[in-house]
Amino acid sequence: MEVSNGLSEKARNDLLLVELAKNGSEKAFSSLLNRYRDSLYFMLLKMVNNASDAEDLTIEAFGKAFRSLDSFTPDYAFSTWLFRIATNNCIDFIRKKQISPTPIDPLQEDLEHITVSLQSDLPDPEETLINDQKIAVLRDIVNQLKPRYRNLIELRYYKEYSYEEISTELKLPIGTVKAQLYRAKSLLFNIFTKTGNR
């Protein structure tokens, strides 16, 4: 692969990782994720001022970038391209958040919360049956994953472990955990679409 001479050593190294990632190398995915995760996270944190949202947006940005790797061209640095994806995604997120109606009156918010709590505590039998069926379908789909991906999904979403806890439990670097979780979610999504579930 020919590399533009105007790129820094780091950018040329990224291009090699991108090529490996395009060919399915998880190690290359992890390296790129580890290299840019923190700087991307702190940039997004400044934009949204919320740690949880910044964490989600960081993972989303990597997800979008990794899904679009084939459209990446080595005319400019991978980091430039990645940060542009993250910024655009974050701007969309902020716009959507501003559009969604927020109650002005705190009392109204409390009343809505109480109403939602009452409703969610008392699901009707039909709702319970539908939810049980959805959970059963989801479990079947999760069971179709390779054991390591299944294990990650179970720890993150069934047992609600943090990335740090999963990292400790599986003795893996956090970057690898995030990269593999992203892969697991992509595989789940593909199975969902193939089986016609949403």
C-alpha cells in the first residue's frame, strides 16, 4: 500500500493498522481503539459535559469508523478522519437532545416519574407475555454467538458489569474489552436483522 509522504510516522503506523483492521485483525482494532480512546473521550466530554454520554459517544464513534473503514482513504491521517466522525456524531446527538421536550416544571417531572413508576410496576398479562417472549428470543440470539462474545454480552448487559469489572474478570485490557464488545454487538445486530427481529 502506498503511503502519502506528508504523513507523520504515527499516521503512517495508523495506516498499517487500518489495513490490518480492514482484513479483520482484532489486534489492529484494539490498537487503534487504545491509541485514540482517551483523547476522543475527553474531546467529547468537553462537548457534552456528561461522562456517561461521552463514553457512549466514544464507542459509537469507533463503531461508525470501524464500519466505514473501507471508505477511508490515506490522503489524510486516520485520527483526523476518526475525530471528524466523532464530532459529527456528537453534534447530531446534541441536536436530538435539544429537540426532545424537557418538562419545565419540576413538579410536572415528578408527576410523570410517579406515573411511569406506577405503570411499570403493574404490567398487564399480555405485556408480561410479550416481554418474556422478547427476552427468550434475545437469549436465543445471544446463545448463537461464539462463547467469548456471549460471555462479554452476558457480563455487560445481564450482570451489568462496568468495562473495568469485565477487564478484571476476563484479564483483558479495557481497550480489548471495548473492541470485542463492539464486535459482539455488531454480530448480534446482524443475527437480529437476518432473523427479522428488531
